[in-house]
Amino acid sequence: MTTLPAIKTLFANDINRRIEEVIKVDQTDEEIIRDEIKEYIVTDAIRSHYTDIFDSYRQTPNKPHEGIAIWISGFFGSGKSSFAKMLGLSIANRPVVGELAGKRFAEHAGGQKLQVLLQAINEQIPTHAVIFDVSTDRGIRSGNQTLTEIMYGLFLQSLGYAKDLDLSELEIGLEEMGQLARFEEEYKRLFKKDWSAEKGKVAFALSEASRVLHSIEPDTYPMADSWVKAVKNKADITPGKLAERAGELMKRRQPGRSLMFVVDEVGQFVARDVQKMLDLQAIVQSLGVKGRGKHWVVVTSQEKLGELVSGLDDKKIELARLMDRFPLQVHLEPSDISEVTSRRVLSKNAAAETALGKLFDEHRGRLTDHTRLTADFKLPELSREGFIDLYPLLPYQIDLIIQVVSGLRTQGGASRHVGGANRTIIKLAQQLLINPAVNLADGQLGDLVRLDQVYDLVEGNIGSEVRAKIAAIAKELNHPQAQPVAKVICLLQYVKSVHRTAENIAAALHAVVGGDSQLASVKEALHELEAAHKVRHGDDGYRIPTPAEDDWERLRNGISPKPGDSHRLYSETLSAFWQPQPSHTLFDTKTFKAGLAIHGREVTGGDMMFQLHLAGDGKDFDALASELRTRSQQERKHVFWAIALTDAIDRETVELFRSREMLARKERETKGEDTPALIAEERIRQRRHYDELRRLLRGACLSGRIYFRGNDRSPGDRAVDVGKTAAEVLGQVLPEVFDRFKEAAAKAPDVKKGTDALLTAENLRGLPAVFGSLGLLRDEKGKTVFRVESGPLKEVLDRIDERANYGDTASGRYLTDEFAKEPFGWDFEVVRLLVLSLLRAGKIEATSRGQTIDSATGVDARDTFSNNNLFRQASFRPKKGIEFEELVRASESFRDTFGGEIKELNASAIAADIRREVARHEDTISSAFARLTKYNLPGGALLDSAMGQMKAILRGSEDNAIATFNTSHRTIKDGIKRAAELEQLLSEPNLHDLERARNAHSRLWAFLSQEADITDDLRSRVSALGDLLARETFFKELPSIEQHTKAIEAEYARRFEEALNARAVAYTVAFDTLTNTPGWLEIDTDEQRRLAEPFLRGQRRDDEQVPIPQLRADQDACEGRLRAAIAELRRLIDGERVVTVNVGGYFTGGIETEEQLEAALEGVREECARLIGAGKMVIVQ
């Protein structure tokens, strides 16, 4: 078997040579610059850009113009910093190891036109270049500095002036008067040091310069500190002044030369700051107008200028003009880096090109299929040329690695503007070959770069928690691909536009040109990783959990539902199947609805109850089905439905409960930047588990067993919807349950027409057809009369008689509810028509709003029977003459109701006694009813009904009074008893306690319910209290109401005391800190009182109870108030000496590299030193 050549033998250049990882535009080491020029790859596109710029620069002296700004943009790693540096170096033409930079670059870049133009520039337009990186230069003091200040300071430095504006102004002034040399000599005499070496130490240089000025001009500066006191940081610079000074100082120190500023990472510096963008616009405009082509500005940015301007919220016209100020705009495409990488690192020798071409031709199809990635952007296609040029990388991998590295640099919420290393991709390509962690160079021809190998090289830029998690996978899981898969997922998380699917992960792990697909193995590894909670799968694909997600998962996995919790979830899900509520229209006249009860508890009311019961799959379910079949034979009015709970249902129930519980605990938390994202993801997770539980329960219902009266009514194989199945079963069983429905079955419009006719017709002839279809009329000796001796009318009349004989009234509500039940199921409109027919037949009387109605055609009857509510409230009794039996009955009812005796058995005496007692109790009942209404308490319906009957007795005739009393004496008796109980129990203290109870149930619980650690016991007490307060007999439960109220109040009071004490402790500590701050005793009493007042107030108990959230907010604000008070104290003591340095300003845009960290810290140090040197007291914030 032929041994395949090693990969390291394929390359044209030494793959082990040193390659600088980071291009520094301000690098001054000549040997490093020489190597950078030598290594710089000039593609055709890059050469074209240089040629255009050189051409424009060359023509400027002959045709002066204001278009002197160049904007260089490019995706991270595209080489924009190198481009800008080479531009500045070649035009400035600095000596580099014995040879001018312009000549070196022209020879390296090639292209006759480029070489001619650059030579002409170097000979005819000598240029002084100020090249710096605005993100790392140590001369930049803070993020609050303007670009004008930064450019001016570094321009001064480049010409040999002091970088401090006050000192440089002094030097410029002395130089103009011809006194600078004298100043430097006097400085050397006084301090035995050279001014040029010491002027950078600003903290000392200011005072020393002041002393020198006093020495040489004592008349002007009478004291040694006269100058430094007078200056006080007065020197200022504007874009206009920068342009003026550029021309003036260049004539002094670089006569005959043009000026070019090369500013790297300007895009990062200006970011989304409108003011900084306007500052840049003013700089370019001023240099263009006043320099007329002699002063140029070159800047770099990751974004194109148009993108940066359009991304700003402010649409000022000046920003639009900024586009015009940069006539030369260069954008370096990411595609260039593939060519640069190929030529710089991966360039092949002739033999390698032949071998790689043959290898590609043999495996093209398989390789294309097994390495195809899907993404939201177009990745380079796999071609023969691209394969040869970039091997062992594949063409798509360069773009992917660019995206990964960019993502790494912006992780943690960093600005999208990132600067610094722009050769990372090139360095990474080399390290994939020679780094011991990968060492692909020693591999055989055909081996490919895998994305997990890229992880091994860049893992130092990944958070330590994630690295530790991935490192542990090899020990904790058995699958050989588990760790590589996790590494790929980790890197792909930094590339949002590449889908983190199993297919893409397998493509990224393809290891050999002719190898088999890794998809099956990757799927197995993903399953194992998910089970071990090493990766998560969401809507955006697979990902490595963050530490916050791990904590979330640990907390979530510790939650388990109790049986009651599971039952509630089953009930909620099953109830959703009842939306819309299953129904069936019987005989095309009335729609009957299926009610729902789960484990015997009614969830949805209806005409026919479906009793749903659940049990574990297997023996428990079989036993349940048998039990329900037996029950269905005994409880013949209900449908019984047995549902099996599978293991899958149990799992989804647990997961759904966990999601809901986590959301209940966390939704109002604001701590942690990850919390909102975790909550949003948990909501998605909750919906997914709910949908899956709903799907599983739907299947369980449709495969369950349904029984009615012992008969199996289970769903068929084609059933797909629970609600429709319930409606079908309802249609089958309704005729068996409501077997008398047909006797009064009529369509609602027909019944309504019959009711309206009966209220106005003079006789019974010509009534609508509904009377005939229901059999309500008959003929007697040629006259039409009502059939009350049989049929529906007899049923209704019998119920009214039964009720009256019991001593109670038959209200419209009672009759409609009673006949809506089985076996009748009659419609409300039908019952009303039947009652009206009995009234018209003279068989009953009605009482409505205290008035007796005995005629169906009167106004009162029309009002009562035309209004649904009035009909329900009206009462009905048989119409009978006052016979002796009725008088005796009235006497007995009087004794039962009022406890007294009727004096004599005649109608007048009995009516008078009844009216006297009714009148005596009317005010008591009325007062009790008014009190219930005033305090919004339940139970008023009984008292209202009793008052209506009492009014009818007091206002009607003697006969009506006795008849009404006989049929309503129980209602009146109950009303009198209830009123007496309420009068006794609803005292002012008890009413106050009831108000407390309602306050606890509504206001206090509204707060407590949002707390995470509320016990189940308190929740059950709140539920019980709500039930007790809603009962009609609430007054009998006052002790229980008080117990529950106190429990809620005690829990609230405990939390209130905790919050109050915590606030008091925080403000006590803050007060002690304030009063022990140096200088506290130096301010007067009034100022002490003013500063201390907020902290004394925070320690006190408030006269009025403050809500707990307010107490907590006060505590959180304490630290900020203390800082403000201490700052105010220092201002009172030190006056103008006190200055504040905001450290945050030095870290604007974030810190990515050690150079940026050093620059920021150096800026803080220098600013503080300068202020101290000026006699200031510095407060750092």
C-alpha cells in the first residue's frame, strides 16, 4: 500500500516562519516594518485601491481641492489596518533598514502605474505622517476626549512639542517670540535636566515651567507659581484651530512638507456617538478648507461610512455632508482574506497542486455532500481551484472562521466596533498546521481541518466556565464524538447566521476528503449530550448552556409537581378541549351543551355532564374503566370517560409544571443580564411542553373508553378531535336522558311569537301554530280552551301546586331551572309560554315587584313576561278561593312564622294579623338588606325576595294577602331569621374586621402572591378566605375569616418589618459612614443637618405605612445617596479644588487587549497626575 505524503510537504514556503499576529499602525521598529512590507500581500483589488489613492494624491498640488479624506473599511481580518499603515509609510517615505519605505513598497506591490505614481509622490510631495491607533495610543487620556484633541496632541508630539496642551501652548508662544532656547537653557540650569526629556511628566512639568518663567521674567511672573495658577487648563483646541496650527507649525518644523493623519479604528472610536461624528466632520472640513490639499486624513473602520451614518438616530444635515467629505472610500472585502491566506501561508508547490487536484477529482461529489453547510448568508462554493489553494482548509471555512473570531471579539455585549488584530485568520491558518494541539502538518494527504481543531486554538478567548464544561465531557460521557460536537456547537454560537443543526455540525467535523458522513455519529453524541444537560436545544439550534443557564436548569430540575399540581394541569388541558363547548341541537329546536367534570369536580357547566377520570396506563386504567362502566349503570344521567396516563404524559406534565413554576418565580426578577433571555426561552419551552401535553392527552382521550348506562360509546379509529367526539356522543345519549323533551319542543322564534300573541289576544282563536304543535289547546263545546288536565301545562301547574303546598313560592327562576333538567330539558322561552298560558287560563296568579297579577293581558303582565329578569324574579301560586281550609292553613303558617296565634278564623281578622306582623318586620329586613348592599356583602337575594312578598301582602286585597302569605310564609320566615342574625352579628367591629379581611384578600395578597417563597399553607388560607367571603352565610364564619385574615396580615407584617429594618440598617450604616468621613466636623451645623436629613429619615418609622416595594427601593437607593452626599461634603470643604475624574470614560467601547487596558490605565494615571500637579483634589468615580 502506497504511503500518502505528509501535509507539511505540500507547501511552497516554510510554514514554521514567524508571522506577526497583530499589525500595529504606530510600530516604529524598522526591522519589524521591513518584514511587514515583505509579508504584505497585494491582491489585484488592493493594488487598484492604492493606485486610485496615489493618483488622487499626486494630482492635488496641481489642482488643489478640499476632498482630502480617505475612509478605509473592511470586515474584521480584511487587512484595513495594514492597508492604512502601508499607505502612510509609503507616502511618508521613512527610511526602513537603509532603504526608503516608498521604494520598498513600490517594488513589493508591483504594477507599473502604482510604482510611477508613488515615485512621483515621494520626489515631488514630501509628506510628514502622523500614524496612530485611536483605540490604544497612550497619549489618549479618556474616552471623553474629542478626536480633535487627540489628533492635535499627537501632531504636536510628532513635531517635538509637549503633548500637554498648556505646555505646548507655552512652547509655541516662546518659540514665536524667539525665547524657547532661553527657556530650555534656564530649565537645565535650575533643574540639571533637559526640558525635552522631562516635559512629558506633566504633574511636575507644569510647576517647573512656572518656576522657570518666574526666573527669566520676574516682572511678568512675580511668584514661582504665578503661571501655573493662571493657566488652570485653559488651553483649548477646536477643529478650526487644529487646521490653523497644522499649517503654522508645519511651516516652522517641517517646511515644504504636506501632512497626513493616518488614524486607525476611528469607526470604533466614534461608534454611535453623534457628537464624535460631527467632530470628525468638522476636522475634515477645516483641514480641507484651510489646507487646500496639503493636509490629508486617512481613517479606518469596520463599517462603511454610509452604514455608520445611516445607523445614527440623529439625521442632522451635517452628518449627510460627512459622506461628501470622504470622496475616496476603500472597502476591503472578506473574500480578499482567502487569497491573502492562500498566498501567505498555504501556497502549494507544483507536485502538491497535482496531487490535490487528483484527490479532489476522485472525491468531489462525496466531499461536497458531506461538507455542505446551510447558513443565512452565501458561503463560498467548493471548487477545484479553491480546494487546492486553501487545503487543508475548505473554502467555506475561511469565511466561517472569520465569523467565529469576530464573534469571539464581540462576546459579552461588546460594541460591534472592534479593532486590533487584523492578521488573526492568517496566524490561525498557520497554527492549524504547526501548533502541537492540532499539528495537522504531520497528517497525511486527505486530512482536513475540523472546526473542533479551531476551538483548540482559540479556546483561550472563551469563558473559563464553558471551557471547563467542555473539558469535562471527555471524562463524563462515553461517546467519542461528544466532546468534538460540543466544541463545534460552542464556536457556531458565535456565528448567528449559521444554523446549529446536526447536519451542519457533522459537516464541520468531516475529517478526511474521502471519508464517510459523520451525521449518524453526531446525532448519537447530541442525544447523549442533551440527556446529560451538556447542550441545550432551542429554536436557534443546539448550544452550550451558560453558567446562568446551568443554575437555571439545576433549580428547574429540583422542582416536582405534587399530585394536586398535576391534576390542575390535566384539568386545564382537558378544559381546553371543551373550547368551543361541545353541543348538539335536539329535534332542531334547542341546543344542549356538554358539561365537563374531572374526577367528580365540575369544570364547565352544561345540560349533560361528561365525567372524565384519569388513571395510569395498564392495570390501573383497566380497573378504572371497569369501575366507570358500573357507575354509568347507576348514575344514568352522566357520561363516563376513562383516560389512560402514559409515561410520556407524566414527563410532559412534570416539564410543563417546572416551566410554569420557574416563570412564576423569575418573571419579576431584574437581577442578572441573562434573566430576561432565560425567561423568554422558558416561555417558549413552556409553550412547547404545553402543546406536547395537549397532543398526548388528546390521543389518550381518543383512545380512552366512554360509557353511558353500561353501554360502550368509545371513539372510533377515525376520531381526531375530542370536542367533536363529545358532541357525537352527546347526540347519541340526549334522547335517552331527555325523553320528555319532545313534549315541549319548539323553535324559539315560534315560541316568542306565541308569547307576544297571548299577551294581547282578546280570545284564544287564531293563536299561532306553536299552540297546536305543543297541544296546549282543546275544544270544549265549541270554545277554545287550554288543556291543563294533561301535557306540558299540567306538569307546570303540578310543580306550582307542590311548591305552594310546601309553603313556598314557585318563582320563574325555579320553574325554568326545574324544567331545564332531565327528563324535560325544556327551553326557557317554552317554560315562560306555558306559565303565561296558565295565567291566561286563570289557573295561577303572579306576584311581581310587590304587585299581584291575575290577568294575562294587563300592563303588569306584559312588563313581567316581556322582561327575562322580571319573569325570573316573579312568583307564581295556584289561584284558589279563600275557603275555610285556606284560613286554617294561614293560621298554622302564622304560628310557624311569627310564633303567635290568630285571634279568630275569618278572612278580615287573619289578613289584619298577617299585615300587622309583616309591617312590624319589614323595616328589620329592609335595614339588613341595605347594610348588605352598602358594604357589598353577599346574601341579599333572600331578603330581597322576602321584601317583595311582604309588599304584595301589604298592598293587595285581603284574599290576595292570605293567598300570598300561604305560598310564601317560609320565604318570609327565613328572611326574618336572616335579618335578625345579621343585625346581631354585623356590628361595627365585625364590619371593620370584614373590611380587613377583604383588604387582606385583595391588596395584601396582591403583593404577597408575587413573592417567591410563599408557603402552600398561606395560599390555601387565601383561597379559603375568598370562598368564605363569597358565601351567603359568611356571617356564620366570622371566627374562621378572622383566623385567615390574621395569618395573611401576619405574613405581610413580617415582610414589612424585614424591609423596614433592612432600610433602617442601611441608612444607619450610611449615616455613620457620612459622619465619619474626613471633614464632616469642618462644615457648619446647617450643612450637616441638610446632608444628614435623608439618612436620618431612612432610619425612622413612617407615620403612614409605606408599601414594601417602596421600602425596598429606598434601601437600594441608599448607596447612591451616600456617594452623592460624600461628594457634596468634599465640595463644601475644598471648593474649586475638588475635581471628579470619571474612570468609566477611559474604558468607553470596552477593553479587548492588554494594550487597550494599559492605554486606559495610563490615561487615568496621567489625568490624575496632571490635576494633582495643578493643585487639585481628585475624586475618582
